[in-house]
Amino acid sequence: MGPRRFNQVLDGYGRFTSVNFKDGKATMNSKLINSPFYKKSKSEGTITPNFIFTETTPPRKRSNIPGTNLYGSMKHGDNNWVDMELMPDKKTFMVLTDSPNALEMDINTLESPGRVKWEDDLSPISGISHPHTLDDGTMVSICSVLNKDRKPEYLLWKLTPEKPFFRQEIAHIALNTNGYQHSFAYTQDYAIIFESPYYLDMKPKNLILNTPINELFKFKANETTLIHVIKISDGTVTTLDAGKWVVCLHYGNAF
């Protein structure tokens, strides 16, 4: 963007492409996502303040001003939207990252009218890119929140066809650290969340000093991964110790 370029594939501005088949012909449409971060950068002709994995080349001068990337992240959000999901109302599409935000998306124009407007009062500090949609249309996902003591927890929640914009809480799981999550496993009756000692060090000092995301990732090599098994029907949590250090980002079959 302008005189600067990204140095990490996960920092690039997001794009969606659609292919429509009709009368034996295929028509393709491809657009950069018109997220607040992209629109702000385009209006200024450069990569504007925001948290990214690796600083740009040449570096953004405003990254030397404490708090600028934190402010940009809170105001404009991410742009690397990686997954599109149909919400339980069967008409609204949203696109997701591991940030706490979600964008609505018009699949015909590939334009976003803005962020998803939730009807609950949850304030997640992070989310995941890959929720699960059940046969009845219910969507189940997880996020990280802070409890009343300002300690991190995983929250397992669901959206239903009756309340497609209200995240109903299923279970809270207390954490040692806010282990990084990208997805989770799901069976007919259980959700399975791996809590790895691999996390983002979100100390206020790191955020204020505009530390790149790659430098915020930490791991505790002397700790083991915990496996949280949540019964969907009543939110009961059973925790198992894997006995070793392991990171899981994507899941295949779970049964």
C-alpha cells in the first residue's frame, strides 16, 4: 500500500473470490475486503496503524509513537478475514479471523456492510476462525474473555436459528494463560478444546509499545497441554492432561 509493503502473509489485506456457474459459463468476481482497516489505509495511501505480525518495509513511523497500533486495532480491527460462515438465520454471511470481531459479507457483491451487530453484551478479547454448524443450523464456537477478577477464560457459546445474533453461553473454562486458539474439535455431544502453553503475551506494556504480534507469541516449554471436554447438553467440563507440550490449530474427524 503506497510506499510500504507487508512482510508476512497473514498481514496482507484480505480478499474473497466467488465463481458463479450459469448456462454453461463461469463468471468470477474477486475483491479486496472493504474492512475499516483497508478503507483507512486506502484513504491515506499507506499502511495505517494497526497490530500486524511483522513491521512493514519501510517501517511505519507512527509505530514509534506509543499506543498508535493499539488504538488502530481497537478502532479499525483486522483485515485478514480467512473464513466465511452462514449464520443460523440462513441469510447472513459473516467472515472471521482469530480476532474478537466479525464482518458481515454480501456474497453477491463481495462487499461488507460492516461488523456483525451482536445482541448480547459479551466482550471477547479474542475469537477463532473456524466455528461448527450443526444439522439444525445452530452454530457453536469459542472465544476468550476476562472474568470478574480479570483472569482469562475460554467461553463456549452457541447461536441458534431463533436467536442468530445472541451468543448463548454454554460453559466457562478457567485458564492458566490465554492459550492461542484457531479452532476446536466437535462431536455429536462434546466440544474438545486444547489449552496449549502457547499464548499471546498481552501485557499492557507490550501493547502500548506496539510490539509486533510475532514477538508477542510465547510458550512455556516446561508445561503440558490440557484437553478440555465439554458436554454440550449441560456445560459440564472434564479436563485431561496430555502429558506433553503440543499445539493444535486444525482438527479433522472427532468422535
